[in-house]
Amino acid sequence: VAAMASEPSTQSRVMFQAGDKTEEPAHRKLGKLTVKYNRKDLQRRLDIEEWIDGQLQLLFDCEEEEIPELEIDIDELLELPDEGQRSRLQELLQECGKPKEDFINGLLYRIKGLRKMSGPLKK
């Protein structure tokens, strides 16, 4: 929509107004993103990852930086059947001298019902 501004000067000015339609696609995109990565699911996953870090510090009796190179991939665990999850965790924690069954049981309980994450948010 263009309109001529009526001014007493000799130069005319043309002003353009953007329609509301340019805002709509951005709003739809945001809505889709919210559905795909539910904030509650993201918070639950973050809480589980923080719990894992704390438990590993206790298991290895050291600070986070001193924990042996160990990556527990929640998505990888979610792809495995229940016994496969337990076996994978035992394999990852084989260097730990302390009893690890409570940690494994606690982690398996926490990831029940968690959905596999895909896309750029996965580490």
C-alpha cells in the first residue's frame, strides 16, 4: 500500500506499509519448533544429564574434569531394548571399581518414556 504524503514542500514522499502477512510464517515456524522440541522434554533431558554427571563424579570419586573419557549417549540407549541398555551401561562403566548397579537402575528408570531426540540439539 503506497500513499502520497501531503506536505507544502516541493518534494513528494512515498510511504510503504508492510502487510501483516509477513509476520504469519514466522509465527507458524515458531509453533512447529515448539511442538518438535517440547520444553518439558528438553528440561527432563537436561535434568537427567545433570544427574548423570553428578553420579559419575560419585562413582569415580573425582571432579567432572577428571572422569575417564566416557560418553553416555541417551539417544543410543533409547534405541536399544531394555537388556541392551543395561549391557551397554555395564560396558561403558567397566573401569569403575565401585558398585554401579544403583546408577544403572536409576538411569534406566529415568529414561523410561523419554523420546529420542533428533536434529541439531543432539550432541
